Amino acid sequence: MQRRNFLLAIGVAPFITRGVSAGDPLNTDALKSSVLNAGSSSLSGLLTSQLGVTQNQAEGGIGSMLKLAQEKLVKGDYDKVAGAIPGASKYLDKAKKLGAYSGSVGNMAGLNSALGKLGIPPETANKFVPMITDYVGKIGGPKVGALLKSALV
């Protein structure tokens, strides 16, 4: 547990200690570095630190968004999106386990419902989607980010 906390701290530290420019709100260099160094804790850590959600809310929200993407995208395209998020299958499992969804998410209304079931307020949920799509675009490349965005309209 101490090792995980240490890795999480290393993954989140660049976001806390470095200045963030308006043109690059996710501080791409720090983001790429932390993802490569800290693994799957990075995206959920980013969401918890930036949005003030709990670890379960972050992980469940990521999983809910991935579920919608999985439903809307062809397998090869979904695989590209999931490949930009380390531990994607664990996020899917976590969202289902937390009760965010039990069947299909279906559309953005279903995604908002799933986030609500996790206790994420609507004003925070509105920030969730752009943060995750931006993350995927920065890590997986603009085409992969566009794939995810296309699944969420």
C-alpha cells in the first residue's frame, strides 16, 4: 500500500508542483511523464486532484465513459482509445462494481446518469468529459482523442 501511495504521489506531483499554462491545461509533458512512470493511477489521480472527486468516483467515471465508448466505437477504434488509458478494463469493472451502470450506458444522458449514480454533481460531471478526452488526445494522439470525442456526442 505504501508503494502504491508513493507511486500515486509521484504521478500527481508534477501537476501540483509545476505551473500550468492556459494553452495546455493538462501540462502535456508532465502528464506523459507521469503516465509512463506511475501507470493507471495517473488519470484517476489527475481527476481527484483537479476536480476534487474521490478515487472511486474518478475510477467509476473513467469506466463509465469507457463503457459508452465501447458501445459506440468499432472494436479496433475502441482498442485505440482504451490503449491510451492504462488499466482501462479495470476501470470498466470498477464502474460496474460501483453501480454506475448495469447494462448499456447508451448515450451522453446515460453517461451523466452513471456519473450521478457515483455521486458526482452535474457541474463536476461537465468537466469530466473534456478532461478525459483531452487526456486521451494527449497520450494517444489527436486521432485517438477524436475517436473518443466522436463516441461521446
